[in-house]
Amino acid sequence: MAAGRSAKAEKEALLRADTFTNAPKVSNDTLTQEEHEVLVKQEEEQREEAERLAHTKSHGPLGRWWLKLQASPDRVTFGMAVVTLGVVYGDIGTSPLYTAQTFLSGQGGLGNINREAVLGLLSLVFWTITLITTVKYVLVAMRVDNKGEGGIFALFSLIRHHGKWLVVPAMIGGSAFLADSVLTPAVSISSAVEGLRTVPFFEPAFHENANLSLMITVVIIVILFAVQSRGTESIGKVFGSVVLLWFAFLTITGIANLGGDWSVFEAVNPIYGIRFLFSGNNVAGLALMGTVFLSTTGAEALYSDIGHVGRGNIYFTWPLIFVALMFNYFGQGAWMLRNQGNKALIAAGNVNPFFQMVGPSLRPFAVALSVAAGVIASQALITGAFTMVSEATGLNWMPHLQVRYPSRTRGQLYIPTVNLVLCVATLSVLAMFKDSEHISAAYGLALNITVITTTVLLTVYISNHHHKFLASMFFIVFIAIETLFLLASMAKFLHGGWFTMCLTLVILLIMITWNDGTKIERSQRRHMKPRDFIPALSKLHEDFRIPYFADNIVYLTSDADMKRLDTDIFFSIFADHPKRARAWWAVSVETTDEPFTREYSVEDFDTDYIFRVRIRLGFKVSQSIPAYIHQVMHDLSATGELPRQKSVYPKVDADPDIGTVRYVLLHKALMPESKITTREAFSLRMKYSIRRLAGSPVKWFGLAPYNPMIETQPLFVSTKRPPRLQRRAVRPGAKGKVKQ
């Protein structure tokens, strides 16, 4: 009796010990309270929208058209239209800040321009925005999306089967876009902050501290990157209101400076632009096209942001943006014509028509708005960069990084590693170039490359999905225009463009080496059928001479095959000292397009010790893999599929009904004797170096506190066979000396 009471007390003590740690448990609910509230709110919004559409349908043909539009991918909502203003148009919306100023600088100042020059500039700007941004991107490119996602990588994914060579323009264009994403925050924010120097109140402060604008710019950029984790929806709503005010300001100031002289709209005739470009009065020559290209920067970001805001909202808002831009550009043109003989302004040197055409009393407001617009321009490129990296990861051109989805929309994502790299790189650009004048020398060159490669990929898409003649006409028209832009921008190479090109080459190298390394690794992946691996694992499972490595060994893998076993896992179990366990698990995790999916599938191969598990989690669900693994084990134990694993001693995970769990991640390493080319060896070594810098997937799986084992296995590519050793006899009495 005493022995029984002692055993019971001991058992109770052991169970109490488990209460001092927190088990990785799941709740009985399939949704959290927050998720339930989100879904209820979403259902309520859908119900209200359905009621509005039903009411609209009764209003004749227009109502039926609106109903059809709202049921299509081009759906429009007021809230997301405001977000669109804040997320998409920042870059192209700030172009009036510096395009005319750069034009005057290239022509030798305000005193050297005449009506021919001004109308020529306006004509080139009008047709550049019309053809490149409106026709190519808004009307053509945005019709080509991959499951709602846009951008050059999404476009490539749709046409990749039409030719292996397409990977070249896709990688080059994507690399150039990401390189330009580093420069855009630096140039747009610094140029806007430097506008404070034109305000008399701030002039003394800037004279006393030459680096004041640089310090202000650094603070703004750090804050901008710090708030990215909140998501583009929350940021976009704030920015959207500011951008709405910004474009209203552009429109009003533009119309006010027309002064009733609408004759500048003669520049809509393209003859004015072509004539001035090749005129002897054009001091800048072909470099003028580099200036004109500044007016359409942001078009590629507009295409990349489809997934963030939806195509319909861009269609709805772009006409308003186009009109605002045109009024402001033509207003600046009218101001230049009126002031071409103004001696005071001519003597002032570097004149910015945007600020000069605003009265002195309104100039502080204009500067404040331009700073806000510069921040928003940066936001457009940052969100575009997140999308591009996410798509590159899906193509296996970049390492799998942790991705967060701060809002309910799948396309609105945040990648902490990319955010940090962009922030550090942007601050490095500021430290290197100091001010916007030097940064702008590098700006736009890389984006020219992206625009050209997008034209190539769009041509292939149109040729294979529509008509080859239309594709040919599309290619001829746009490649001719964009080649002129590229040649003009090459003049910037020695003045800072080299930096952008170096960034492009570094990113391109990462993509190429990661892609090549992944292909080599996958070419070596082998699978075993149940009849091949079950006998060996069954024997090990029953071999009581070998102590347990753990009760459960969980291999986390990207392999999605549910009916076979990856040989890497099989040989890991038998490598060195065999890893005997009560159960072996091969677990893969898939992220779905729905926000709150939580489900799993199990294949047990008709055993009670080998389990293949696939977990499917919504993009908003945290990767709490240990908790879900314990749930799967409990579920299988309850059904009898997994034998009971009652723990005798307390465990860190405080789950006495499940035995010890050891998590294993497998990495590959190149063997010195591998028979591969120098390029392949370089690609593999680069991939492994990048993986070390990017970090292991331990955090992504939520395994950090559980000390997972990271096991490195040799990559068994074909190897070189070294010549055989020759055995030599040892001379008697000469220990350690080889007989000659």
C-alpha cells in the first residue's frame, strides 16, 4: 500500500513539473477571436455590396454594366481607390518636381529657351506619358496578370514555356527594377527636402549647417522603412489622402499658371516634339530624351502594384492622375514662356519652375506637400520591391524569406529582410552621393533597362495569345522609343549611373546563381517507393539494440510528394549512428491564397511509425509548426494510428501524452570530388553563402526555441574517380619508413 502511494505521489510530482513550461498546444477553435471578427466584417461588407449591386441593377443598362464590373477582376471600391493613390502614383506624381528643372539646366538656363523649346518639351512629355504609361502599361500590360499579381516576374511566369531564353530579359529587368528601388527613396525624398532651402524662413538654418537636408532625409527614410511592417493598406489610406491633395495642388497650380493662355496645348501635336529633338536649338541633343524619361518613371511600379490594389482601382484613378500631371506640366510651360526674359530669374541660375510658379506665401505649403509626395514616391517602389522579391522566390531565383501579410489582402505583403536591405542600401546611397543632384545622375538608367525588357516579354505574350502582326507593331514602336531613352540615359553612366549598374549586376548574380544551384540540387533529388524504404525502417524500428535517438524525429522539407520518401531523409536516418525512433515524420508546409486556412493531410504507408504530413496554412496564419505537429500527433494517437507515447519524465514542451520530438532540417554541401563545371561549382557555393546570409528557415517554421538539428549532407553529383593508391611494403626494422 505504501509503495502504491509513493508511486502515485511520484507520478503527481512529475506531472506538476510539466506545468512549469508552456506546451505548444492548439486551441479547440479553428479561428482566433480576431480572425472571426475579420471574417464577420468581411461577410458584412460582401452582403452590403451585394445589396448595393442589386439596387444598382434596377437602374437600367448603366446599372447592369456596373454590376458586371464589380463582379470582374476590375472591381472598384472607394476605399481601395484611395489606397491606390497612396501606393501606386507616388513616383510618377513627383516627376513635375524635377523634370522641367532638369530641362532648363540641360538647355543652359531660363535665358536660353524659347517657344520652340518649351512646346518641344511639353510635346515629348505628353506623348511619352501617353504612349509608355497609358498605352503600354495601363492599357496593355495591366491586362496581363498572373493570378492578380503584376510586374515583370509575373509576366515571365505566364510565358516561360515559350522559350528558355526568356529567363534572360526577365532576370535582367527584375534586377534593374530592384536596383532602382534603392535609388528612388534617396532621390525623391532628398530632392523634396532640399526644397526647404527656397523658403526664406529656413535659409539661415541651411546656411549654418550644410548637411541639414541630408540629416532630415535620413530621419524620414528611417521612419518610412520602420512603418512598412504595418502594411500598405494602413499606410496607403494615410498616403492616399495626401496624394489626393497633392494632385489637386498640381492641377490648381497648373491651371492658375496657364493664365488663360491655352495656346501651349498646341504641343499635343507630336510634330513639335520631334522637330525640337532634332533641332539645332536643342542644346542637350539626344540627352533631352533622358530628361523626358523622368516624367514617366513609376510606370513599372504601377504595373508591379496590381496585386496590392487591384487592376480596377488603377483603371479608375489613372485618368484623374493623367489630367493633373498634364495641367501641371503645361502650366510650368506657360510660366517658362512668360519668364524667359526675366533677368532676376536668369541671374539666379538653377531655377525650378515648379516652386517658382507658386507664390512666396504658398511656397512653404508647396515644399511640405512635395516632401510628403517624395515619401509616397518611395513607398511605391518599396511595395513594388516586396512584390518582385516574392515572385522571384516563387521562381526559385531568390532564397525563401519570411513573408508577412499585414492586411487581409493576399497581395499586400511585407518581407522584413528585404525591408532591412533596402533601408541600409538607401542610407548607403545617401552617404555616398550626399545630395539629390549627384544621386539623380544615377537615377533612371536601370529603370530604362526594365522598361525595355518588359517590352520584349509583352511582345512574346501578345504574339502567342493574340496576333503576331500586332505583336510586331507593338515591339517596333516601343523598342524604338525606349532605345532612344536608354541611349540618352547612358550619358549618366560616368556621373553615377555606374552605381546603379553595379547594383543591377549584384542582384542579377544572386538570381542566376540561386537558380542554377537549385536546378543542380533538384537534379540530384531522388525518391524511394514504400517497398524500397519500409523494410529498412521496419528493421530499425524493431532493433532494440540501438537506443532511441528520439521518440519522434520530424524532418521539415520542401518536398511535396506524399506517396514517396525523399532519399535525403532516408539516408539521414541511417547516416553515422542510425536515428532510431518510435515514429519518423516528413512534414511539408504549404501557404495558401486564403487568409485563415488551417488543414493537414497524412499518409502513413500502412505503418504506425512512418508518416508523411502536409500542412496547409493561410497566408495570415503564423507558422507555429511545433504546435500543429503536436496536434497531428494527438489526433493520430486518438484514432489509434499512432501508438501511445506516454512520457515518463518531464519535457520542455510539457506534453506528457507525446514522446520527445526532435526537429531536423537538411542542407546540402558540395563534395570536393564533384564532377561539375566551374560555373556550376560557383553557383552552388554562392547559393550556400547567400543562404547563410539570408538565414535558415528555423524562424519561418517557428522552431527557434526548440533547438532544431541542422544536418548537412553531401550533394551527390557525379564525381571524379581519383586513381588507385599503390601499396608499398614497409622495410623490416625501419619503422615508419617506406621501402624504396
